[in-house]
Amino acid sequence: HGLSSESEERIKWVHLVPFYAKPAIPAILNLLNSALRWASLVYIDASVAEMMISGLELTLSVVAARIFRKRMVAKTRWIGVIIVAAGVIVIERANNSKHQQQSTSEEDSATTHGGAHDAMIGVVLIILQSILSVLQDLGEEIFMQATDFPATMMLGMEGLYGFCIGLVIYFTVGDQLRIEDIDSTMSMLSNNTKLRWWVVGLPFLFLLTGLFNIKATEVTSAMTRNVWKNMRTVLVWVAALGIFYLGKDSAYGEAWHTPESYIILFGFGVMSAGIVV
């Protein structure tokens, strides 16, 4: 995977980390980047957020691998990274223009979110999320490949650490930090059977996704994993458009905006070209 003796020298410190503490580092990073990811969706459409996150994570993972692991990166991959970064910039600019139009339209002027200021908040959250996500992926790669830490055990212990830390934060300072109205949440769960099934089923979906992700990192690298994560953007965008135009409630899904959506599609094409390179 482009590693050298210098790469091994750079990560000698991992052997000093106790066995039980190895999953704790990625778990904390995962908890933080997940919170930022969910928060960003309040301000930016899911498809745009997915494109920017995928592109930024791919770009940053190559840079991080070079800095922290001294991984040898081919010139063609650097060219691809630059092209992907250019695509991300195109997407962000088009999204910002779309939100500016929404904020000035009479129809959306009374909405809570949608303006350019909110779009900028979403972009900042996405950048922070991407940095933490790349550090998490790199931590998993280092611990699994350098210390032969089992992939499924890494995933399970990460989930356990994250669950315990998140639970403590939620019930101790959740109300004070205005993360969520706990009493209202419990009331909704007690009165809505479908919501209870959703809360039970969602962790299993995360488990399945996590297994594929952690196995991909184990046998390849964090860089390669982030290359293929770009492909799920297509599914997110198609699903969002379908929900908006085929569903009965226009409050859900994403509309197609002209010409901004075409520019975003062009930006995604540029990103895809970078991936191919």
C-alpha cells in the first residue's frame, strides 16, 4: 500500500497504546464527526452534503496518509486529488448561490433555514466533520494493520465506547446544551410505534454499514475506502429527488434548481473524473 520503513518508524507509538484503549481513539473521533455530520444536514441538502463530505474526505485522507504515515502517493493520485478538490469547490459555490436565491425569494424568506449564512454554517460543519472522519479512518487503519487488531472487534468496541460516552452526554447535559428536548423525545417514542421500530432498526443499518467500512479499511487503506464512498452520493441524490417529486409532502426531499443543480452535477462529474484519475 505504498508503505516504507519510514512509515513503520512514524507509527511506532501505536505499540505503546493499551489494547483496550486502541478503539477508544477512533470511537471518540467517530462520535464527534457523526454529531457534526447530522448537524450539517440541518443547513445543507443531503446530496450536496454527501458530495462535499466524500470529496473532502478523499482529499484529506491522501494528505493525512502522507503526513502521518509517510505513505508514498503516486503523482497520478495527487492529480486526481486536485481534480476532486476543484469539483468540491464548484459544488460549494453552486450550493451557496442556490441558498442566496432562496433567502431572497418571498416564498422562503420566512423559513428558519435556507439562506447563504446557514449554508456557510453547514460548510464549516462539513469541513470539521471531514477532518475528524479522516483522522478516525486513519486511526483504524493504523491500529488494525500495524498491531493486527481484529476488524470486527475494533468495530464492536468502537460502538460500545461511543454508546456509553454518548449516553452519558445525552442524559447529563443534553437539555442544558439544547441538544434535544429529552422529555419530548420520550413522549414521541411512547406514542409512535413506527418511530420505535425506526430507533431499533437504525443501529442495525449502521452495524451493517460499519462492517463493510471496517473490512474495506482492513484489507486496503483509508484512502481507498474514501474513493469508493463517493459512489453512494448518486443514490442519495436520486432518492432525495424521488422523495420530493413523487412524495406527497414537498417538505421532504430535494428540488431541482436551475441552473444551480446543473452546476452541482457538473461539479460531481469533475469529482468523478478525479476519482478515475
